[in-house]
Amino acid sequence: MGRTILVTGGAGYVGSHCVAALLEAGHRVVVFDNLHQGHREAVLPQAELVVGDLADRDAIAAAFAGRRYDAIMHFAGNIQVGESMRRPFLYLGDNVQCAVNLLEAAAAHGVSRFVFSSTCAIFGATGRASIDEDAPVAPEDAPVAPGSPYGESKYLVERILAWAERVHGIRYAILRYFNACGAHPHLPLFEDHDPETHLIPIALDCALGRREEMQVFGNDYDTPDGTCLRDYVHVCDLAAAHLRVLDRLDAGSRAYNVGSGNGHSVREVLDAVRRVTGVDFPVRMLPRRPGDLPRLVADPSRIRAELGWTPRYASIDEIVSTAWRWRRAHPGGYAELARARG
Ligand code: UFG
């Protein structure tokens, strides 16, 4: 039977794809989003959009008034590793306080199922080939646990969830995404950040000639080709993981690392972009970006075994192709899509 789900950040990149999956599965969706980073056009018409900020308790109260939610999916938040190294308190403050405000409302309204968008950035430099859920968040000699204030903010919320369960009986699932990428195969949903900082959309802009050169942040890492390794997981596969975890929530709280298990270097991703687009573009090597870790690759054994989840988009070329389709159709992103729709 369809449930009613409150989706914070549902106008954002991962959130909007998850809303699509929830609707497709027959659930009712209320999106709560301040539209600072999200886009009105990314909210499918079958979902209800409540524009509001999680920093504003009255706005949250309005989103709960007269509605009964079976579960909350919390995507909203500041998401840039690099920015968090420059503005740590934005992350350690806002990301944490907004989650607390939401949990307070959940407890007050008796909503006892909560799915949280976390990140593999909670793990510090583990030095491991792949990261399972038991990997240390804090390497033994690290004074601060995760590699960035962004990762720390997500980790703090993970800890707070344990208290939400203990005190208020809220069952939660934590999904620690590795690198979300790609776009919906047929609905007009895609990645559109302002400013864009992510590797694949920036490389696609280079292929489109919208940027003069691709800047690569560091080629002196201890990795096979010197550039960082990441685990690129298609955004629709992430959405599918949310659906699976929703059905399992009543069995108990749990954390899952969500990635493909395959690592791709920055150079390999740029090669994939060249193959898919058929366009070559200049690349410039720059120093390392603060906060970047050399290697973040998932060991997805737990989510595979317990939820039967495996990524449908297995190859990096296939992932890049889905992103390319929308980037090429709408280089100006959702703003352009809105103008085209009149
Ligand atoms: N990179 C470049 N040039 C660019 C952009 C990125 O070289 O112009 C490099 C980065 O240095 C990094 C890799 O490409 O080595 C991936 O960078 P992204 O910015 O695309 O992604 P991140 O790995 O930094 O972070 C992303 C999300 C986070 C999430 C994290 C988990 O932004 O929310 O993945 O790894 F937590």
C-alpha cells in the first residue's frame, strides 16, 4: 500500500530522483525544500511542494500540519567537501541544526521512520582498498574524525540519530552515498548545482565548450595514475536503495554504504567523458583540493546481502551517457528548461 513520505531536499539532485522512484512505486510524496540549491522544475507534478527552510521551525510545523507521514527521507543539506573546508561552521552548524529541527518535529508528530542521506566522506583516510560499514571513521592518529567538516556534519547527524532512536523510538536507515552521478534515463531530472563543483558535469561542460579547460585537482596522490579514486554510483541506483531500505526499516535501524565497489580515477572519468561525447578538451593539472581524500571506494557487501541491492548502471560510460543526454539538451540547466516550458 502506498505510504506518505516527507522528502526534504526533494527538489535537489538525489532527492528529486528519489521522489520519482517513490512516486513510481505508488507512494505519496510531500517535498520540503527551500529552493536555494534545489529547483522547482525538478519536483514532478505528482508530488506536493512545500517551500520552506529546515532552519525555520515554524515552516517545518506548517509542513506537518494536517498531514500524517509514514516516513521522512532527509536529503536537504550543504554538500560540498571543498566549501566546507573554507566555511566549516556553515556545515557543522546548519547541517546539524536542520537535522535536529526535523527530528524534533518527527518525534513530536510520532513519525518513527527516518532515512538519512549520509556520505562516504564520513570516513577519514582509511587507507583501505574498499570501505565497509565497519571501517574506522577516525584513523587512529587523526585528531578530527572525517576528512572534512562536511563529512563531520553528516557523521554528527548519524550519532544524533542513535539518540533519536533511543529516546524517541525513531527507526532510521543511514545511506552513505559514494559519488552520486548520472541522470534519469527518461524523466527531465539531472544534476544542476550553482556553482557546479562536481567532476562529471564540469567535464561535460568542457565537452560542450562552455568551459575552456578541465582543471584536475592533484596528480600526486598515492593511486595508480596519481589522481583521486572515487566510486561513481548512478543516482537512480541510489534512489532504488532508498526504496529498498524503506521496506526494511521496521526490522531495525541500520547503516549502509552505497556504492558500486568499483573505483575510477579522475583521469579515467575524463576519458569516459571523451568517449561518450566524442569531444576532446584541454586538461590542466592543479594542486590538490583541500579536503579531498585519495581513495573512496565502497565495499557494498552489506547492502547487497541484506537488501538485495546491486547497481543497474554498471559502467562509467553508461553513467556518463545519461548525464550527457540532459546536459546537452539543457546546458543552462533547470532555468533553461523552465524558460523552454514557458
Ligand atoms: N575534481 C577535479 N576537478 C574538478 C572537480 C573535481 O579534479 O573540477 C576531482 C576532485 O578533486 C575529486 C574528484 O574529482 O578527486 C571527485 O570530485 P567531486 O567534487 O565530483 O566529488 P567529491 O568526491 O569531492 O564529493 C562528492 C559529493 C559529496 C560526497 C562525496 C563522497 O560532492 O557530497 O562525493 O565522495 F560526500
